[in-house]
Amino acid sequence: MIKCRIVRGPHPDDPNRWYWQAVTYGDGEQRTIWTGWGSVEEVKAALAPLLMGMQAAPSRREDRVSTVQDLLEVWLAWQLGQPNLSEGRKLNSKKEAEHVAAVIGDVLILRLDTTTLTEYQRVRLREGASTGVIRNEISTVIQAWNWGGERGLAPERRLRRPRLQHKSVRNDYVPDLVEFWKAVDALPDSRPWARTMLLLLGATGARPSEIAALTWEDIHWRRRTVRLDGKTGKRLAVVSQEVLDELAPHRPDPATGRVLSVSLTTARVDIRKILRDACVAANVTPFLPMSIRKMVENAMFDAGADPGVVSRQLGHTPEVSLRHYRRAKSARVDEVLARAGIGTRPDGNVVSLAEHRKAKDS
């Protein structure tokens, strides 16, 4: 049996070519037989001689899946084909499986147990993952395990969930515009895609995953809009001319393919560390890429935008906007109270209660 998968890409010079790895499975082991760049058709052509030269040997079904990564891949392929699951659930399952495979993907199925999951939890906590995220990732492993046990791909013994360790690692800090631009200016020159991603995040208030998937065809230069496709559906977001002017020199001819030169996973995962290092270099409080979305929303509200305008730009309802995103700072509240005259005596012919009583008694 030969299994071929994408391990890196797309290629910087050709978005239709990826770096592939072909492996064979047998006797509980896997062996790499081919790697290289290519499109789907090129890979098929390269593997055709290998397939023809292989002798068909009977193998037990259990031998086709030997590691945790193998089990997650076949389970995920099955789950992605289920019509009753939402696209958001499928995307979350894919991200959770990627995190698990990166840490314990090489562990043999026969050796997977609660102790392994406990160690996985410790590794993810050190990486900065929250308890809730880790809980979902372990649930993904157990779901794949139970699914595989029903099909003879995993042992039929019960895989117990480890006791979750609670550690507060949530970073809720929302920067202001000055802090954001200091961090952008501190980005390393070796990662130009990171600057592009942060500029677009700061200009549109988009989710990081939306910018990671953005293509050149999604940018309308004359109208100054970008077409975003996120968990709430497609929408148009307005972008400043200043950001478009900085993107223009990097636009290919013809303007096709993804805007960022790295894979979707790299864009979503690596940007967190790159931004954190830039914040340290700029001497500002570290913040997450998702906090930029809240920064944009707060700035729009402070500028006098109504919830409808904010919701259209950011792609959620006014209720979600006000409940989960809007975080007015104390200075802004103080400014509004002073302008409204709250807590101060208004000018004009207003008599205090003590003076009124004194005049009445006399």
C-alpha cells in the first residue's frame, strides 16, 4: 500500500506545486519511497512506475495504520466526507488533528495510552495552549481511537481521558494603534509575509485564517476592498490606500495565487511567535494576532461608527460585536463622561437644594 501526502508548500514560484511524501506500510512499519515537488498529475506520473513494480502482498487491515498520525489521517478523511457536519466543525477537527500529529504523531497505535495523552497535555501547556484547546484536541484523539476500534484499525481497549491540568495562559491584551505599529516596525526583514499579514489584519480587522487564505484575485484595487471568506461566510472589507500601496510592488503578473508566500498552517501558527518576538523587540505588551481584530473594532467605535458599520467590516452581528469584541478603555469612558457632563453641575440658572430650602424658609 502506498500513501502520498503533502508535507510542505505551495512552491514559492508555482502555487500549483507542493512538496509530497510517498510512504509504504507493512508489518506495522512505514517507509518513505519518494519525495519531491509537483502537481497532482506530476505526482501520479512519478508514482506510476513504483505502483506497477510493487508486488501485491496480502496484509491485515490493522497493518495499514500503525501510528497516531496514520489513524488521524484516515479518520479525518472519513469525517471530512460526512455531509451532516458543518464546515466549521470539519475545520476545527483538521486543526486539532494537526496539533496532535505534530507532538505524538510518531507514537505507535499499540503504545498509545493515557500516559501518552498526559505527556501530550504537558507539552501543549508549555507551548502556551489553553486548557480548553487541549481538551478539544484530546477529544479528537479519542474520537479517532473509538472510530478506528470499530473498524479494526485500533485496539478495542478503552482509551481514558487524562485529568486535565488547569493553567491560565490566555492573553486578552488588546493593543492600541500606536502599539500595533511599533510591533509592525519591529518585524524581522527575513519574514516579509508576516508584515503583509499584519498590515492586512490591521487594515481590515479580519480573522488570521481569512488573511492566510487571501488570494490576489480577492483584492479589488480600484474599490479598495478585499473579499474575505470566514466562518460566517463571504464578505467585502474595505482596506486603506496606504496598505494597498505597500502591497502593489509585490503583486505578481498575472495577479493570481495566494497573497502570502507560506502555507496556511505556517501563516496561522508561526505568526503568533513572530508577533510575540516583535512585541518584545518593540517594548510593547505582547498581544495575539486575534487581538488586532478587537483593536480595529475598538478604533472604529471610538471614531463614532455605529454597530452596523462595524459588523459589516468585521463579519459578525451587532450583538456579537458589542458583547464579545467591544472593550472601551477607561480613558475613552472618562472622555465621553466629561463631554456629556456626567457628574458635574451644568451651567445656567440652577439652584442647589440647600439654597432652595433656605430661600423657601425665609
